[in-house]
Amino acid sequence: MNCDPSNPKGAGSAGVVDIWQESFPVRFGAVDKSDRLTLDTIFNYFQEAAICHADNIGVGREDMSGQAWILSRMSVLVNRRPNYRENIIIRTWPRGFEKLFAIRNYQIKDKDGVPVVSARSAWLIVDIEKRRPLRPQSLPAELPLNEGLDALTPEDKGAAALAERNDLIKAAERKALYSDLDFNGHVNNIRYINWIEDSIEPRLLENADKMRLDINYISEILSGEVIELYSSDDEKNISESRAFAFEGRKKEGGQTAFRAELKLRA
């Protein structure tokens, strides 16, 4: 996925858009055995679109001197998984602020413009050196508010904090290695989704057409750190609907790195 060259960030406001949009077909590397788009690829599409739009409106990596965007929470609702070679439209836009959080929404639409995936995310602006959150006023440019344009319904808070659970059982360990890390030197948000997917029986993911994932990124994971992955299956012996909870804890010290809840439906 490449930033759309027809919408460059140039001098003045030329080319700057309130809503970022790109169209392309689902490619082979984006599908699983069911021939449908995977959850981790959805997160990857949204990440790349957000990066493109941030560059476009003047708050991209090169604009943020000493600052960085850190994804804190995300909710993704999949009503239908697009098929291999199906043409899709990716859309993303800022949606104001909630205290220190900058809200960003996403959609995947089919060729007829029908939303098949909707998402809401909350980001923090962080001082890179001090690793501390900053106020929205520290941004080098104003974000479009896009008032009234919500990917999820107003009743669906999305990206809300997930409660701590005490019924989880240790399922696996993962060590943060080179391929897990991004430019910021910590495990990329998409790798958490890979870890979650790998802890579930493949046929459950392959058979699911509808999904919902809510995830809180609580503490960054650095190179070499070992994460103990805890999980629970909330709806056993139910074939059409399954719900799972996850928590990643640092093996050294036991600090919680992330929490997530995943619902699957055929």
C-alpha cells in the first residue's frame, strides 16, 4: 500500500484532505486459507493509511520534531471479510480529541461503497526522549475535526479501556525479536495481532466471517523482552460464536503490556 501520489502534501493547502482514501485489490499475501482478508492485514492497512494521512496534513514523522504518535487503543468491527482480488476502498480520518487522546476512525468499503469493516482508535502524542504524553496543542498542525462522521455508532464507545481479568490462563511465551520491531524501537502494534491470531485454533479464524477485536496497548515491549500470553475462551462448545480474552505480561516484573478481547462469528 502506497500513499496516493494524487494527494501530496505541498505548499499551502493544496492536496491536503480531511479524509484519506485509497483503492486497491486484496492481494494474495493478505488472505488466509479461507481466501479472505486476515485481521492482522486489516490492522496493517489502517496503519499505513494513517501514516499517509498524517504526512498529508502535516503531522507525519518528519513534521513531529521530538514527538511521535503512539497507538493506545483500537476497536475493529468486521461485518464481512473481503475476498482475494476483491477491490476495496480504505478510508481514515481524525475525529477530535478525548482528553490526551487523538481519535482516528477507519473504514473498509466494498466496490459499491458499503462499509464492511469499521474501526476507531485512540492515539497519544509522546515526547520521544522523555517517553511522556503531550497535550494536543503540541502538534505542529491542526487536525480536521470531521464532526458527526463516526465509523462506529455513537453508542459504541470503541477504544475504551478493557477491564483487568483474573480468569486467564498462561497459553504461550513470545520474545520480541528483530522482525517484531518498528522504527520507534518497540514491538509494532500489528505484531500483537499476530500473537493473538497464533494462539487460536486456525479453523476458528478461517471459518469466521464476522469479527470484533478491542485492544489496549498499555506498555511498550522492547527488543529481547519476553511476553507471557494469557488467554481464556469464554464460550466453549459453541461453534457459531466464540469470545476470547487476552493479556500480555512481561516475564520480568510481570507488568501488563496489553489487553484484548476478540469475538468471532461464522
